Amino acid sequence: MTARLLLIGPPGAGKGTQAVRLAEAYGIPAISTGDIFRSNVKNETELGKKAKAFMDAGDNVPDSLTNALIRDRLAEEDAAEGFLLDGYPRTTDQVRELQDFLAGHDTALDVVVELVADPDVVVERLRKRAIEQGRSDDDENVVRHRLDVYREQTEPLIDIYDARGILIKIDAIGAVDDVTARIIDGLAARGIVANAPSATN
């Protein structure tokens, strides 16, 4: 069956880990904006060259270019029967762009999965990761700022999808397997059944 999903959650909520598992469970590609940028830059596509100019200058890639990269990726054959978006949309303009693109292909998002995590738990989780991996961008003040930015930018999106009745909230705290099981149960309640539930075992 097809599944067009969007995964939203704060830094440290485990989106990357869950995206890989869900893509496997539902047999759909996990589409991350970061991966798309890196792939296009590496392959020196026209869009990649434009994106690299912004990235090298330390600037955010503008909506118009991000939208073009996403449209390009969603038009690929492996996304025809479904996909899992991670990291896009990030703004209300991008929400409209995605909606218009999907409507043009007679489809729409099925479910938006919001991973919910207590900020203090997230800070502690990222602090631990910083120590283990020697990362300087997981300093507590930096993390708390990133959480503030996330709330400020993403809450309007959550409100939009909640009003459309396609949002499910999932507790992201706990063992990775448990969180995956919660998401799969939540999606099953919306009629989206995993192809390979064993992928989470």
C-alpha cells in the first residue's frame, strides 16, 4: 500500500533513526533535505551548484531552491508509491508548496507524525551524544537555542496539520524499538499498515 508521510520532531528526538526504520517497514524512501542537498552537491547538478553557493557562504538555502530540490526528488520513480519526508517542510510557505505539488499529482500527505520529547530529556540526550562523539554543536545552550528555534518555526506547521486532521503525536522518549512500535501502531490506527513489521524487531 502507499504511504505518504512526514516526520516532525525537535533536535534529539530520534528522527533520523526512526526515518530509516519506517522507510524499511513501509517499503518507501526516506527523503531528508540534508541528504538531498549533499547528493546534488556531490553530483554537481545545476541545483546542487546553486545550493552549494549558499551553503559555502554559511547561508540557509532559500525556499525556492529547497522546493525545487524536493520537487525533483519526489518526481523520481521510487517515490511514486510513497515516501517519508524528514526536514521538509520547515515553513508555512513550504507547506503550501508541498501541498500544491502533491495536488498536481492527485495525491496528498496521509499522516504527519510528530515526535514529542521533553526538552530536558532531549538536552540530556544530546549532551551525552556530545561527550561520546566530541561534538561542539551539542553544548547545552546551543541545544536549548535550537529547541527554541524549532518551536518557533515548527509549531505553526503542527497547527496546520492538526487542523487538517492528519497529525498524530508520538512519545519519542524510551527505547528505539518502543518508539518505532508506537509510530507503527499510530499509523495502523489511521489505516496505514507496515509491509514488514519484523523490521523493527
